[in-house]
Amino acid sequence: MICKYLFLTFILHIDLYDASQMVQVDRPRGVSLTKKVLYDPAKEFTCFDGSQTIQFQFVNDDYCDCNDGSDEPGTSACPNGSFHCTNAGYRPQNIPSSRVNDGICDCCDGTDEWKTPTACANTCMELRRAALEENKKKMEESSKGFALRQEYAKTGQAKKLERQEKVKELQQELAQIQLLEDTLKTEKEAIEIQETAAIDEHKRIAEEKQQKIAHEENLRKGAEAFSEMDVDKDGSLTIPELLSHPELDPDTSDGIFTEEEALTILQAGSVDMAVFMDTVWGAINETFRTNIPPPMEEQEAPAEDQIQDGSEQEREADRELLEEPEEEDQDQDEEDEDSDEEYDDEHEYDEDGEYHEPPVLRKETDTSNSGEPYDEITQNLVNQANEARSKFQEAQTKKKNLENEVESLNKALELDFGPDEGYQALQFQCFELLTMEYKYKLCPYDKATQSPKNGGSETVLGRWGSWSGPPENIYAKMMYENGITCWNGPARSTEVVIRCGMEHKLLSVDEPSRCAYKYEFATPCACTQVDPNALPRDEL
Amino acid sequence: MFVLDYFPTMSIYIKQSKRCLGFQLLAIVFLMIMDETEAVDAGNFKRCDQSAFCQRQRNFKPEISPYVTNIDSLRKIDNSHFALDITNTQNNKAFVLDLFALEDSTLRLKINEAQPIAERYEVPNTIEDVKAQNMIAVPNLKNGSIVFHLGDNTNIQAVISCSPFRLDIYDEKEPVFSVNSRNLMHIEHLRQKPVPKPHEEKTKPEEPENPDEEQAEQGENEEEDKQEEQEPQEEEKEESDPDDQPGMWEETFKTHTDSKPRGPESIGLDTSFVNFAHVYGIPEHADKMALKSTVGSEPYRLYNLDVFEYELDSRAALYGSIPFMIGHNSKRTVGLLWLNAAETWVDVDSTEDNKGVLGTLFGYFAGEEAVPEVNVHWMSESGVIDVYFMLGRNPADVMRQYTKLTGTPYMPPMWATTYHQSRWNYKDEQDVKTVDAGFDEHDIPYDCLWLDIEHTDGKRYFTWDTLKFPDPVQMQNALAAKGRKMVTIIDPHIKVDTNYHIYREAQNKGYFIKNKDGSEFKGWCWPGDSAYLDLTLPEVRDWWASQFVPEVYKGSTLNLFTWNDMNEPSVFNGPEITMHKDIIHGAGWEHRHVHNLYGILLQMSTVKGQLARSQGNERPFVLSRAFYIGTQKYGAIWTGDNTAEWGHLAASVPMLLSIGLCGIAHSGADVGGFFKNPDPEMLSRWYQAAAYQPFFRAHAHIDTSRREPWLYDDKYRDIIRAAIRERYELLPYWYTLFFQAHKSGEPPMRPLWYEFPADVSTFDKDDSHMVGTALLVQPVSKPNTQVTSVYLPGATGWFDVKTYQYYPSPNTVSISTPLDKIAVLQRGGTIVPRKMRVRRCSALMTHDPYTLFVAVSPQGTAVGQLYMDDGHTFGFQNLKYNYKNLLFQNNVLISKSANPDASWDSDAWLERVVFMGVSRPTKIEMTVDGQVHPLEFSYESTTRVLTVRKPGVKMQKDWSIAIQ
């Protein structure tokens, strides 16, 4: 039963009747000129839907005969009817029949309240003047805005081209650098094989030397122990002499170092130096303690060993770093993607998008386990390998930076800057609006935010989603989604309604539904060309 | 709006400042707590076993009642009033019984202490001045009884038996009511608080001071012994002093302790509805219409409370309390009013056992068949026994009798009976303007736009947030220019702020409720720390009323009306989210005595304020959440904070039916559900249902998505528009029903049994209902319901109002209910007036023509009424109205003024008459002022619908249309 009423919407290209051209035409009340032909007093009237044919005197007799309401264009009788007002001088209008004679002036010519003709003043001329003025203003704005838009479009298109070219260029460069990287990698790996072999050999020699020194040291200590214990200096160590060293007691539980116990150590009543060195010293060299105060250096020796062990581990870690730089970089990248958008200020890319390699440890002149410097040949190999690694790494960094640059350019190229690329002008910019309580911000293609006016943390009201206007003009609205989630509610989101204006400006902010924000944003990018033919015929 | 208790309160506060840095973290913590909470926290509210007096009363089960009276004490106070002495033989406490005969088959029984040590509370402002009728008393010394005969209603007799005391009321010699036949009458006499005993003497009972008390003590001891025998599982009580049972002098619930300075003073009484299986009423509960047996479960509770996300199928207390119960069987309808304002619990026990009342009745033989009865046990924390018995005998009689006693429903202004648009909150003037324009743009009518708490300056009622509402007068005027109204919320909690004129003035005058120590009581509510007006004092009510004139309520106009919310009262940090019972009101009564009255006193004062601003010319409109006996006199109520769930949509029907049966004609439920977001199908169905409910308002919580009808797909928007338009078309019918309610208390929305009292199968039916006598409505309350099975009672057949399809009855039929339609049928034999020219709002339709829909019965008859007036003044009280009786019989439709002296001039005319269920006529003639002229017509033979074209007669005239 309910039909959609046709409302004339206020659009830019309004068409106003010129009062001087108006001629009063005799037709049933509430009928537009175009439909006049359907109401012929000489004939019976057929409902528009063809459902019925009635006497013409039933037209506009304040009783609804037609289901479609067409027999009562001038009264309120039909629930689904519509009344046409001419509004001479201004826009003609179709209003629902229910607004006829309801005491409210809906038509500027007052014809909808025909029962009480004095109730409504004719305001059409006033409206006309205001509309023309408004129209003029809008047209001026629009044409200025459109001029700006064209410049933005030019810039945008140039930028797009530049980006595309840059991408091409960078891709060529990337191909080259890839080749270089491969070569350097091969070179690096070749020299590293030699380096490793040399270092291993260096290590082996050093270890042998170390073992020899340790053996000699043991013999020296045994001899010293023998002569210390051989109190009577008769060249023979006896049980009583041994008992003067209680630390040698094999069974410390009873606290007594007996002769039997001493005998088990010596395996004879007495031993000479040679026998001692062969059979006894090996068993007691761990427990024996000299009674002569030892020199300082000897006490610190074990600690020194530990330090050396530690540094060895560090070196190995360093090596791993050197050998697997690529993996590290990838991890870094993934983190970046998770944490934020590409153009975030706080990113490790600087403003040029240059990638900064974290500090890398390099193998400088090194020392072996024993602290022995490399021999000349080995040192040469290490130096060569370091250089190869360094070159390879340089190439990698360069490639990474190029790749990043390409990626960011591609992302920018993927963004929809409108049919003429004009909206490119808004990228990397933010626009603010202060209200009584808050500072609202719109960073096109990035995010919408809100923060308390008197300072405080920023709440993200949505991140760039997409253009979301109706199919006939998707550039009429932007959608920012997945902002900070509301208590008991959805994630905040912001719809940005775009309209033509002479400058980029955030006009208003509203929260029509909790956590669903609505921005109104003016930009020349939304201005359309003014059709000179649409200008009012009458300039008043 | 809602409250859960401590935490949610905090979270509400935090929520409102959610963007403030300092609060954000805190908020997150609280919100995490909140997320766990899905619905009502039952632990916030008492069960019977957590209420000491309910326990004491429920456990009082003597084998024989200790209360006796004797014939010698009978004395005639006047021609309609007799008195008797009653003694509690267990403690020799003396009581006085008063029996009154009131006009229109109504009796009143009152029992109070003969000499209480302090006055017991009697409810003021509630019972209207009703006429008495003569009564004679005939003592029968042989069987120790007294028979009371009513002068005007000779069928009715009341019989008092003396020992033990009981009262039986008969109609046509059949027992109808029986009082104390279950021996549950129990009045806790007021007493001195026992002096605390020294610890060492605790094992030895103290010597009583006088023999009376000794006897009493022994009596009580015996009583307890008996109970312990009956219930061996009960813990043995250390204290045997009857004056010192647990909870008598102090009671703690959760963190709140109720000091009880007056000690125990509860009352209990059993009243049986003899030969009844169905009782209704005692709202407000989110439960079925027909009351269920409470044996083995919780009693129905009456205690006005603000319950957060209340649950369905529950007898727990909600926002309103009306201790009125209706009994109905196929022969008789009766009513019983338990006049009390304190916390009340009601046990209902239905039994088919003929050992019940009838088995113990003198001289009455029930025959051999079992007779059902419903035994009701009333338990109130304080007051006197004051019971009104209404003998009916049909539903309309009971409603008339009840509203004679408690006042008939107010006559709402026309606009209040239409569609209202509300949400928490329409944010600012621009929002109001946009929403208002949205209705016009989408051609959806509405009459009133509502502003919730956020419109104020920091929840200071009677003020505006001037940033958001800089020019409220202009805003109201803009809507009023189209005939529309606005409503602002005005709650009874007053922000503690000496810079706030309302607080300052009320504080200076000492108008706030005070603590026991005389300091100002402060509770938490929306504004934070709040004081509460002591509305029990007439001067406070007058002062409140004086705040509504536009000179005082800045920014208000005569087109601004009022919504009283949170008036249970809601106290976020109080026991059970309300006020402490031991708070003292101005006249010396504790809050416990007056609790259920608080809400109605606010609404009453607000109504008075609105009347004052137009010197009594314009009808007020005040919506209240809390309600009580007599709320109907003042305005509308709604069912509070419901939820966007199908179950809540379904529950709106039984809830509103119960409320209607207790006198409140103008009631509704938030369309769409207050909490959560309805899907568009549910919302559409809700609109279709609510269009046929008395108070029709969409409302939503601040956290929900916006719900204006045009925010949905066109399909749903169009369905919602059609539902609202249907309401507007039917306004003449609704308005007539509201007038009839105003005259005789008949609820516009009523159960099927009300219209078909002999049809037993309708007695439990609460998924369908009647609007007036003519329309049967069965809402859809389940998703994807393409077909609805509808029971159609009566023998006169039914016509689908949309398709005109005829359904013979009684019968259960399947009616197609695709998304754009619910089952609405017009009963054969009725006439429904409509206005088919739906405009932007009702004011613009005042003088529009009428269409009469005449559904002809198989006997060829139909009746109806039409009431017309200016829609907003009290002119109707001075005969400025037209009330037409419409009658179709012998093929002639006659419209005749019911009161020829009454007249209201209107251009409204008769546009069309649609006859359903008639044969094709040859000629139709109209007679007005003696002139006869023919009328055009069309006839649809498949549906047998005759449409008479444009009779054109002024509706206020008398006329007739003859079909040949």
C-alpha cells in the first residue's frame, strides 16, 4: 500500500522555474503539468494502475476510489497519494497527500493548505532568492574547488607515474644487486672454507702445545713435592715422611692418617724419586698441598681458564650472527608488519624509508684459545674472509632497502586515490578538529583518532579501511575500521563523509551511535565541474 | 535504566568519563568484571528465607487458629459498619475487627490491634471515597456465627465464625471467599524490645513480669515446640523468648543491617478463592498471567525494586507492586485487594482437594465432585489487615468495583496514546532535529520525542546541558509547530550540590529524607551522591509540583511532559538497590512502612505540577516506572529495563495483561528491548505487537546501536512504518477504549477470558489478547513464523483485519503471518472506528473523517462505540465530547449519542463504512435530520465485504444507514 514518494532533492544543479515564464494552467488541484493530460474532465477517469474507472466528478471529491490514490491528487483522501505543488518561482514539489490540509505549510506557495488559503504565506520568491544565492556560492566554491582538484589530480597523476617509474628503476637495480649478492656470497663462502681450515689448524697446534706444557708442569710439581716431603733429603720418601702431609689421608672420615694408609699410597716402605714419579705422584697430585707458601700467579691460574672459556662461547655466538644475517632480517620484518603500518613514525625505517641494519659484529684480528695470535697466513685468511662478509652484507642491506622501497611504492600505488588520483594530496597529512571536549584527528589513508583536549592518550577511532560510498559514487565516504574496542560494545569505527570544499578541512564530528563515529570532511578533491548551463537563467 | 549494585554503578560512572585518561585503566578493570555478568544477579535480592518476617509468617502453621472472637462483642458502628473483638488465645492480645459494606458488591475487612503500643501504619491516599451500603447482622448463637446481609446486593452474605475466627463470603449461597480457614492469620503485635539478658542467665529463662506475658510466652513456646516436632530438621533455637526470635530486632542482608526499632510487626492472612482454579494479578512479575502455585518454591514478592536485566519466568519483585488479585471461573469473577504498602510476599496454593474450605464449611455441601480452590497467603512486613472483597460478578464488574475503590484510569491526551520515540539518549538539539526530520522524510508518524538523563546538566533534573541543548524552548516549539510533544526525564534523586537550585532549596526547607541521626540521607544514583525527597510529606509534594511551571523549570514549555524513572526508589548502594528500611520519613514512619508508595507519590506530585502550569486545563502526561495501587489515576507505566530477546517480546503480553487487570490502563514495554540489539526481524515483530499495546514507545540503552526505523533495510523500515500507521488508523478505537477505561476501569488491553468468561480454554491464554471487545491480537514472538495458530473463542466468528477473511468460531485456525503481518482479527458483532488518513502526528488528524468497520455477526448484528473530544483539555469533564453508540441490527446501522447533553463541535465526518459478512445490497440509504438520501457502494462478493461510499455526515450527529 505504501509507495515511495518522490522528493526532489537539493542538488547542485537546481532548476528553478522562472516566475515570469509561469502561466496558470487549468488542471485538477495537486496535478503536475506533465500529468494534466491524464485528467480529462470530458472523460471518465481511469486510475493510473488501471484498476478502476470512475466518473470524473469523483476526482478530487475527497474520497479515495483508486487503490493507487491517483483519483485524489488534490486532497488528503488517499493514504498513498501525492500532491503536486507548483511553487512558482521555486522548485516544484510532490508531497504526500497526508500533508494536504493538515494545518502545516509544506509548499512554499501554500497550495497544500487550500482549505485555509490565508494560513500560509507564499514564500517561494524568498526561497528562490536564497536558493540562487546559495547556488551561486556553491558554484563559486565548486569551481574554485574543482580548479584545485585539477591541480591535485595533476600532482597525483605525476606522483603515480613517478612511483611507477621508480618501481621499474628499482626493480632493475634489484636484479643487478641480486647478481652481485650471489657472486659475493660465493666468494664469501669460498674464503670462509679456507679460513675455517686455517683456524682449525691453528687451534690444533695451540692445543698440542698446551698439553705439552701441562705435562711438564706436572712433572715439575711432582719433583718439587718429592723434595719437599723428603724431609731428610735422602732421596727416598718414607712412610713417616708421608704422614707429615695429613691432606693425603685417603680416608678423612676418622681424622687419622695411619701408617697402613700411607703404605697403600706408597705401596712400599720407601720410594725413590723415579718410583714416586711413576706410581705415586699420579695418585696424589690432586690432594697434595705444599706447606711452602706458593707464589700468587699460580693461585689465579684456574680463574683465567674460565674467562677464556667464556670468551670462546661469545666468539661462537658472534660467528653465528655472521653466518645467518638473513634470518635475522626476516624476523625483524615480520615484527614490523605486526606492530604497525608501513608509514608509522616510530618505525626503524627513517623518513626516506631507508633500512638501518642493526650493528653487526665483525671478526677483527683475533686470538686463539691460548691467546696465541694467528700466524700470518691464518690472519690473512681471516682478514680476507671478513672483507668478503662485509661486502656480502653491504649488498644484502642494499637489496633489503631496495625491496622495502619497492614494497612501499607498491602499497602506495595500490591505494585508491580516486578516479583522477587527486586524493593523493591527502596522503601523509592529518587534519584536526577541536570540540568542547576532544581533539579529533583524521589522517586520510591511515587513521581517525580522538584525544582529550586537555591532553591525554589518543584513542584510535578506526584505521583506514576503504572507500565506502554508494555504488554510484564510492568516493562519497571513507570507512575507518577496527579502532579501540568499546566497553560492552564493538570496535570503534568512523565513517567519513566527503564533500566539496575549497580547502581540506575536518568540518564536524558526531557519534550517532555509541562507538560509531561520523566525520564530515571537505576537500577540493570532491568538487565536480560546474556545468555553466546549470547556472540559473535568472541572475536576479 | 539499570543498576546491578556496587560494581556496575562504578562502571557507569566510569563509562561516562570513559575518555578521561585517569579513568581508563580503572574502567577496564571494572568492565572485565562486568563482562562476566549476563543477567540479573539474583544474589542482590532477597529470597523469602532471607527475609525474617517472611520466614516467620511462612513457618506459622498452627493446627487451629489462635484467633477467636465472640458474638457478645458485636457492635454496630453505623448502618454499614460492624465491629467485633478478636483475641489471640496464645498471648491474650486483643484486636478489633471492622467489617464494612461498600457500594457495588464490595466488603471491607479490617483487623488492627485494639491497643497497640504505637500506631500501626495504614495506607493513605489510596482508597477513594466510596459509598457505603446498608448491612444487617444476624447472630447465630447456636453455632457461634454471625451472618451479615447486604442491603443492596442481597445475594451476598458474609459469615463470621467465632471460634476460631474465620470469615466466609457467599454469593447466591455459594462460597466465594474464605478468610482464615487455613488458620494462617497471624498479627505480630507491637512490643517493647526485651532488655538484653546478662550472659550467665541465658540458660535460665527470665521470670516473666506478669502472668499475661507468661501465658503468651508459654503459648509461643508450645507453638515452637509443635513446629519443631513437625519440622525436626529445623535447628533447635537457643532463644525461646517470643519477643526475641532471629531477625525480629535486627536483620542483615549482604552488607546492610536493618535496625528494627519497632521490632516485629508483620501480618499474615490466608484468603481462599473457593471454587476457583485461576487467579490473576499482583504485578509486577516477569511471569505468566495466570498465577502459579508457589508450594515448594518462592512466593510472589511485591517490593518495588530496580532490577538489572531482569529474568523471565520469575516471581521476584520488580519495579511495581499492586496487591490486587482477581479470581475467575466460568461463572464468576471476583477481586481481592490487600491494602498494604510494605514489603509483601504472596503464597499461592491451588488445590482440587474438597477437604479445603468446603470441607470445613457450615451447612454447605459441595456434592461429591471435587471443587477447586486457590488458597492465597498474604504476608506483609507491617501495617494492619485491610482487605477489600469485590464480588463481581463478571470481569467488567470487578474492574468497575476495583477502580471505584482505587480510582479510574486517567484520561490520557490523545498524543500519549500514539507512538513515542525514545532512546538513551537523543544527544543534542541537532540530533532531535534530525530524528524528527527522519520521521517526516520516511513518512512515519510519531507524536513524541523523549530525552533521557543525558539532556541534563550533570543529571541535575530540571536543568539542561546547555552545550547540547542551548535553546530547548525553540527545540520544543519546532516540534510543537507540527503538533508534536517532548518528554524529559525527571527522577526523584537530587544531586548533592549546593549550587543546584533544586538541591539547595529542598535542603534549606528540610525536604530530604533523613538518616536515623537526623543527617541528610545520601545514596548513589546517576548524579553520584544524591539526596532523596521525602514525598510522604504533602508540603514536599506541593513544592515538587511547583517546579513544573515554565517560569521555574527553565527551558520547558507546555508541550513538554515528564518521565519519572528510578522511583522505586533506586539507590545504587542501598540494600537491594533501594532505600534502607529503617530510614525515617518526615511523619515518623520508617521507610519499610511506605516503601511501595514512594514511586506513586512522585508521579502524583508530578501530575499535580503539570496541572498547575495550565491552571488545570490541559491533561498531564507522566510516565512512571514504579507503580502501586491507584497509579492508573496519574498516568502510564512501562515494564522497565527489558531485553532485546524474543522471550521478552513474548513476556510483554502477560505482564501488561496482569498490570491491566490491576487497573493500570496505560502500560507498555520498551519496543525492541532496552538492553542489547534486536535483529531487524525481532524489531519488526516487536513493533507489530506493541502497536496493539496501550503505551507504545520505542526505547533503547545508550550502549545499543541506533534504531530509528529508517536505519534498517527498506523491507523492515516499511514493516515498522506499517505497524505504526496501523496504530494511528486505530486511534479512534484506542481513544474510545481509554475513555471507557477512564469511566469504568476496563483495561483496553485485556485477556481473552475477560471477553469470553465462560470459555475455560481461554483462562490460561496469555500469548494472545484482546484490544477492547473487538480485536483479538496474537503477536509473533519467534523468528521465522510464517503461520500462527490462533484460538478464536466465541460463536460469532472473526474477520482478519487485513484480508477480511472470515473464520467461524470457536475454533483454532492457522493464520498466515509472513513478516509483514501478525494475526489481528475483528470479532463478529463488533464495530471498530478508524481514521484512514494517517498524518505526521495525531494532532493533525483531529478533524479527519472516520471509517467504520462493521463486522457483522452470524445473527446479523454488531455493536460499538466512538468517543471524540479535543484530545488534550479537560473540556470533556464539562460535556465537551461526543460519545456515540453504534448499533447494527435489522440491516440498519444507527449512530446515536449515548449522552445527548454532551457535545463537542468537530468537522470530522463519516468517510466510509465497511461491512464485513453481509450480502450484496440493492440500495443503501442514509437518514440524517429526517432527510433520506441514497449512498453509493461497492461490494466484494468473495469476502462479502460491502463498502459504503462517503456518507459524509458529521460524526457528532445522530444518523442511520439502511441496507436493502
